Amino acid sequence: NAGVMQNPRHLVRRRGQEARLRCSPMKGHSHVYWYRQLPEEGLKFMVYLQKENIIDESGMPKERFSAEFPKEGPSILRIQQVVRGDSAAYFCASSGLAGFNEQYFGPGTRLTVT
Amino acid sequence: KQEVTQIPAALSVPEGENLVLNCSFTDSAIYNLQWFRQDPGKGLTSLLLIQSSQREQTSGRLNASLDKSSGRSTLYIAASQPGDSATYLCAVEETGANNLFFGTGTRLTVIP
């Protein structure tokens, strides 16, 4: 039973490019959460999605960031026109039922903006 | 707004010692509290989850306690080993919320 999978594990982008981060939840899980860990800071919630729906995006920056979780395929976190301040580790987690259950985390994607 | 604090930020102990990591949170209306381990450059591994109605959970050499009314949790590690060296994160899930609030972690080094 594979855990939460994220790819790529490392991503380097130049300023102004787009970054796409993918997350495949654990088998049977339909709830996905994205968190960001800035250097020397704690993890901060970004967005919570169920299949085809954004449930809570209260932690998402208002511009350049978007997320989706289509009916088929992985969840995607998209960052347009990246800036150096976007450099961080982005973690995805999944849970099996509504957000009251234990969240299982993926290995993260480390984004570096040069 | 929920704030989670972990003290100390870093801790270094000789192998074999028992140790306690502390976590405090400002809003006691939580659904559960989780302790995670994060190795450098890696993801998070869940260690223990305590529901709000519970006082403690144990797994092997780890014991986590929860005092919801005072907004505190401790993670006790018995007979520490060099392999325990990692950053330990505490996170709370608020009642009715959809996300975890994390502390900034305690970086533990166990010296052989």
C-alpha cells in the first residue's frame, strides 16, 4: 500500500517561470492538504481539497497560487511567475475521511527559485 | 488564532538519556494533537496521535501526554538512541477546522 507520493522531489525554476507540484494521495483517500515549509519556519497550511472541490483555501496566497484535485489523476499545486520567496518545501498530506482523521504526509517537493 | 510553540528549539543529549519535549497551544478547542518526526530533507513521519478525549498515547519508547485545559503536550522519549536524532514537530487540529497548526519543532541530537 503505497503512501502519499509527491513529484518531483526537487524542482528548480528561474524567476518568472511556472512550477507544478503533484501529489498522489494514499489509496482510498479522497482528501488532500497542501502545506508549505519556509526555511527555518514551521509548516503552514495552504489548501484543503476533495475530489473536484476546493474546500478551504484560507492559507493560499491570493495571487499566483492555485490548486486542483481532478476526478482522475493527482492533485496539482501550481505557482505562476515564481519569485525567490516561493523557495520552500511543499508537503502534501491525505486523509481517508473528512478532515478529522489522521493526515499522512508525502516526502515533499523542494522548490528552489533562482 | 491558534499558535503552537515548542520548547526547546534544540536539544542535545548523550545516548541512553530519557528526555522530554514540550508543546503548548493557545486555543484549547482542539480535536486532536499529533507528534511527528522530520529527518533532514525528508517528509514527516507520524509518531503519535492523541484525541482530545485522551490523556496519553504510547508507542514503544515514546509516550505523549495531553493536557487540553492547560494547552500543553509533552513527548517523552525513553533511553534515547542516535537514531532518534531528528526534528520533532507538534501539530494540533482544531475542532471544525480542516488543517493542522504546526509548531516550529525541536531539533534533537543524540550523541553516541
